[in-house]
Amino acid sequence: MTSRSLLLSLLSMSILTSVACKSGGQSTGSAPATPVAPGAQPVLVSKQFSFTEGPAVDKAGNIFFTDQPNDKIWKYDTEGKLSLFLDKTGRANGLYFDRKGQLIACADANNELWSITPEGKSTILMDNYQGKKMNGPNDLWIDKTNGIFFTDPYYQRDYWTRKTPELDKMHVYYLAAGTRTPVVVADSFARPNGIVGSKDGKIMYVADIGAGKIYKYTVEKDARLTNRTLFASQTADGITLDNQGNLYAAGNGVTVYNPKGEKIQHIPIPEKWTANLCFGGPKRDVLFITASTAVYTLQMQVKGIE
């Protein structure tokens, strides 16, 4: 190598090193220190409900959520308008949109899963397990094949005629697309509640509200959940993920954990209980929070998983 070539090589290396140091060795898309936008606070949307639950976002960023005791599904659109989407919902609780744009609901009036069209027409997808009534489908997550993972805890409802469960345990189930027979994919829970999967569908998180634990699983090709590990020790209701892999746990406000299970932020919500949450809005950068009789929004500097 000539002296001129050596000089040019050293100069090039110096420039590259300077750029790397200024960027911290990371891309410009690195995760912010905290996910909430600087200065942002929860904003009350409305406080007219009995108990809000199950928020889900459609492809446009509109959010649908349930007022479970009043048997209604509401819509909060991308313009900030609140409207009633559906009355008489089978006592819908958790919601999630499938790949075809149908709203899938855990309808625990008769312990079923419903598919609801954009026009509000419903179809029952599942209504029993091995001939026995489900405990009460609560929350769900849908994979790329339109298969439905759902939790089935038992909460005695005042609108049920039965007083005891027909099933002796509470599991996580999977309903493959086009079938009506769910299968158990994870067990050993006190009372499973919130559930969410990673964008690639390879990791699943389940909140065992009865045990005060959040577990992390590997999703096998046959939908079984394996390699159970303790992710966080917290009593959590609904859970969701952002595009940085952070997990948000609803309960006493909102607690945020990084992908390692380390607590990085707590977001106080001025209500007695925070039940569930999801990301919505046109840019998926608004955290929508269902909290007892109210719903809130919070501007974020991260986005949800699309």
C-alpha cells in the first residue's frame, strides 16, 4: 500500500469511527429512553361506562372496546369521535381483529367466540370444549393464519344461571382457522387473563392474574406454548406490546417492561383499575387505555405492532 493509499484509508476509518460514536453505535431508529412522549399525560376521552375492556385496533387505526356489563361495543375513531358500534354483543369482553378485518370477540354470555363483520353481523365461531361449556373466554390474540389463542378463566357472572364451572381447570386454548374445536396449548395457571404475541408470532406472553405473574412462551408450529419462563412478577389484567418489544401491563395503572422483563416505566391512571390497553391512531402511536368507568389516550414516542 502506498503512503497516499494508507493516508486515505486512515482518514476513512476516522470518519466511520466518528459517525459510529455520534450515533452510539446504533441506528437512528434506536429505542427512546422512555416510551411515553415527553410531557404527555393521560387524556380522559369519556367517563360514561360501567366497566371498559378489550380494546382492539383495525387497519385504519380506529379502536373498538367493550362496556362489558352494559353489553356494548364502542368505537373511537382516528378523528377522536366516540360512537356506539354494536348493542347486544353476547357480553363481549376481549376483542381482536383478524386478518380479514372481522372483529373477534370473547363473548361470555354463553362462553363463546364471535366473529363480527364491519356492519355488525355476528357469527358464533366456538361454543364448547369437548362438549362442556367454557369457563368464560376472556382475552385473545390472533396469529398470521387467523388461528385464535385465547384465555379461559372462570369469573362468576351475575347473568349466568350456573354457579360452578363445567371444566375443572383454566387453560390457554387455540382455535385453528376454519375449525370449531379448540385445543389446550398451555396449562398450569391459577387464572390466565391477558395474552399477546410478538409480531413474528414466535413468542407469547400470558398474564396469570390469579398468580400475580406474567409468563413468556415459545410458540411451536402446532401452536403449543413451550419453554415457559417467568417474565415479570405482577398482577396484570390486559397486556400489549410496542414495536420495540416493550410489554405494557394493565392493572394498577400501566407498567412498562423492556424485552428483558425489566421495569422501565410506570404510568399512573386516575382510576381504581386499569383493565386493558392497545395502540391505535393513524400512526399507531396513541396508547388507548380502558380503565373502569373511563377510557383514556396517551401520546407515545413508540408505536404498536401492525
